[in-house]
Amino acid sequence: MKPLIALIIGGLVVALCVVGYLYYQRTSNDITIQLPKVTLPK
């Protein structure tokens, strides 16, 4: 019974690491640059 519990906990830790990594990759690419509005005279 002990190896089964250790395997489940190990799987959950790996899954949490993968989800955290994917979340980090998704949010690290969201760089917003705010520029003032420039209007060109016609």
C-alpha cells in the first residue's frame, strides 16, 4: 500500500509542476506596452 500512495503523491507533484510551468510560460509572454495615442493631422 505504501508504494501506491508514494506513486500517487509523486504523480500529483509532477502534474502540479507541469501546470505551474505552463502557466508561467503563458503569463510570461503577456507583455503589454502602453503608448500614448498619437493622432496625425490630415
